[in-house]
Amino acid sequence: MGEFDVDAWRAVEEAVRLENERQRAAGLPPARRYRALHPKAAEFLYLLALASGARRIVEVGTSAGYSTLWLARACVATGGVVVTLELEAGMAEVARGHLELAGVSDLVEIRPGDARETLPQLVGPFDLAFVDAEKAEYVDYGELLWPKLAAGASLVADNVVSHAEATAPFLAWLRARGDAATTVLEVGNGLAWAVKGRT
Ligand SMILES: C[S@@+](CC[C@H](N)C(=O)[O-])C[C@H]1O[C@@H](n2cnc3c(N)ncnc32)[C@H](O)[C@@H]1O
């Protein structure tokens, strides 16, 4: 990849963030919105990826690529790559456009399709996994992701405070694991953060 242009990246980050706010304020139905991660949660993901030097990142739920923009920016520094999984082919194309404009598309592989079908095809190990798709499917994603995480890797999932009931089975699944240290961060809509133990 050529030299990273942080101003180009910032311009796209701002445009996607503002468009997400506009869509929400206009009351568009969820299926027609970007449903982007809260900016504070995106910053947390970015810092986590940087601090852990994550080089192999997997994301479930790309939408328009807002969280992917932040993960890819971390990869500029870590020398890493992101594989991101998105059910809706149209949304995957929107994300592709944003990542290209931001100058980070070389660092991202977008895989359209149901993550429950595309996750088994991925070859780990991954250093960081981010889950932000259907809450009712979080346990399915977790089951498929966990064996592909390296020891010491992080699994982060969004909406565990805003949608506490829907994500409770996922938190219970994580907390029942003997090889995971788990907490909930009240950042944005609430992030579950689990670190895979070195068993
Ligand atoms: C909350 S949005 C993701 C927002 C994105 N992470 C961001 O911050 O910009 C959830 C996305 O997950 C996608 N999705 C839902 N079920 C999925 C599945 N089984 N596999 C892959 N993607 C899925 C939806 O199409 C939607 O685009």
C-alpha cells in the first residue's frame, strides 16, 4: 500500500459518521441505515488493536464500514489486515467504496454472506475479533470464532448494554468459559470484552 493519507481517512470517517447521524435523525428503518458503531467504541477498538499489535483482525457485521475504517487504520500501524463479514451484498459494496476513499481498502478483505457460513472458511489464528451483527446470533458467531483466536486475543462485541436481554445468552456463554476473562465496558452501547486465556 502507498503512503497512508490520514487527512483522506479523517474526511471519510467524518462523512460516514455524519451520514449515520443524519439517517438516525431522519428516522430511517434499521435495514436502511448504516447502524454504525458509537464513535467512542470505535476509538476503543482502534486503541485495543494498536496496544495489542493486532495483525489479524476479523469482524462480523461490516455495514457501511465505519468500525472497519477504524480497525483498518490500526492495521496501518500494526502491519495487519482485517477480514470483515457482511450479509448484505449492497452494504458490502457501500463499505468497499468508503474503504477505498479512505485509502485502506488494501488492508481489508470483505466477504459477503452469512457469517455463520463464511466464518468456518476463515483460517486463523486471529488476534482480535469484533462482533456487531444480529444479537440473536452472537453465540453462534462466538462458537465459530473462539477456536480461531490466538492465546491472548480479544473478542469484543457491541450492544451488550443497549440490548442487554438479547445479548445475555452471549455474555453467559462467555462467562461460563474456563478460558476467557470477560468484562463489560460502558462505552457507546456497551462492549463485551473477552480475552482468551493462555490455557
Ligand atoms: C450494526 S450493523 C454493523 C455496523 C458496523 N460494524 C459499523 O460500525 O459500521 C450490523 C450489520 O450486520 C449485518 N449482519 C446481520 N446478520 C449477519 C450475518 N449473519 N452475517 C454477516 N452479517 C450480518 C447486517 O446486514 C448489518 O449490516
